[in-house]
Amino acid sequence: MEESMEEEEGGSYEAMMDDQNHNNWEAAAGGFRQPPARELPGGPGDRKGPKEGLAMGPPPPPPEANGVIMMLKSCDAAKPAPAPTPSSAINIHTSTSKFLMNVITIEDYKSTYWPKLDGAIDQLLTQSPGDYIPISYEQIYSCVYKCVCQQHSEQMYSDLIKKITNHLQRVSKELQASPPDLYIERFNIALGQYMGALQSIVPLFIYMNKFYIETKLNRDLKDDLIKLFTEHVAEKHIYSLMPLLLEAQSTPFQVTPSTMANIVKGLYTLRPEWVQMAPSLFSKFIPNILPPAVESELSEYAAQDQKLQRELIQNGFTRGDQSRKRAGEELAYNSTSACASSRGYR
């Protein structure tokens, strides 16, 4: 009895699984079956023949209703992409041409890049101290960088030297036409204006200085530009300027001390050997110009100081009230600080 029940249960289970597998297969295979073709007019089911005026079209495509066909489509999509066609090769060639078009030719440099640099240099050379210059330092810096990268450093350096040389030649002619009473002041303005412009011009051309002047010429841009002022301005005016400076030195405050200091220090920076033309003048503004003092010359130094004091008094400068001592000096000679303090401020 038990064995028959087990066999009956096992058979029913196997039958159930067979029915389930059969149903699954039928469902999967049903997707591949096409629905029965619909009889068109004039077919076997129509004894009357086709109607006039009806177009005979192709049968409709089979439906894609199950996941098997979708799975096949996804497999097709995973296939590798086809080899590049001639059209893609044309696109690559076009992009290469566009890249090559970004190259800066010598014509581009002369027509586009150098005019921007030329205008900025003009404004920097002619600005007055404290003036605001409406130029884009970032744009000028970028122009210099691009020209250096495109191998235009030599041309740019030549244009810069020529530009500044022409400017300094005009400055020299203007100084030659100046009257003696304005000569020192105008030279001071020209010197200060040029040195101030170098503080902006040299940093703007730092890439050219680093990758061309220092590397190939073994020089420095700032030194070259200072040398231009020395050759085209200072050397042409030093023999007219120095007698006026010595005359101004003998007459106190004929020229303001700041102007005298700027010119003397500037001349020493341009060419230190010019000190030999007037050692006493340079020694007043630059230390260690004269040899160390010796004891035998102390009386001469004292006489020079007394002469300077007399000249100051003659020009309206007084020594002030010398009857009162400084509080600090009085405190130094008192034993009691409280009493000394009261006497010192009496």
C-alpha cells in the first residue's frame, strides 16, 4: 500500500513538472509563431474576387512580444563598432587643420600681437608717477608668452629695443632744448619716468628674458634697457649736467635735496665711474665714496661745516633757541630722577 502511494505521488510530481515544462516551452515558442495570415480580398476565402480600387500591400511584420527577441537584439548591440569610414577620416583631418590654424605666423605677429605690445609700452614709457594706466597686464603677458612659444622671441626683442631707443632719442632732444634753469628738473623727471617704466616693462617680458635673452644672449633685459638710457640720454648730457649740479651744490636749496639725491644716485647706477667727475658731490648722497677721514684733515672738515651753517643762516634758516637744554641731557647729570625731572621741564 505504501509503495503504491509513493509511486503514485512520484508519478504525479513528474507529470506536474512535465506539464509545467511543456507550458513554458509553449509560451516561449509562441513568440516565434506568426499569427494566421489574414485573408485578403480575392484570396481563397473570398469567392467574389478582389474589389476594384484596393491596393495589395505586403503582410505586416511579425510582432516582437517576448523577451527572447529582445535578448537577441541586445546581443547584436554588444558587437564591436565597425571600422572607421572615410567620412570619419575626413573629420580627423579637419580637426588637425583647425589645430594648425592656431600657429602664429610672422604676419600674425606683426599685424596682431606686436601692435598690442607697442601700445602698452608707449603708455608705460610716458606715464607720470602715480598715474593709472588702462591696459590689461594679463593680456600683454599672454601675448608675450604666446610669441615666445611660437619662436618669435628674436623678433620681439629686436622690436622692443628699437621701440625704446626711438623713445629715448626723443627724450634726449627735448632735454637739449631745455633752458638751464629747468635742465636739472627735467632730467630728473626723464630719469625717474624711465626707471619707473622699467619696473613694469621688465616683468611683462619675463618669458622672453628667461628663454631668449638669458639663454641665448647671456644677458639680462633690465641691464640692456638701463644701458639704452645711458647711451642715448645720460652720456649725451653728462657734461652739461654736471656743472649745473656743482653750481647747485654751492648754492644751498637752489635745487631741492630730493631732486639732487635722485639724480646723483641715478647717475651712479648708470655708470659708477662718473664719481671721479665730482667726488665731493657724490659723497653727499652715496656712502663710502671718499677715502676714510684722517686726523690731519679734521680742521678742514670743521671749516666746511661752519661754512655750511653760515650759508644756511644767510638763506633764512636759524639755529633756534640754544638756551634750553634737552630733557634727556639734563636727566643724565642729576642724581635724583624726581628732582631732575622737575628741573628738566621747568
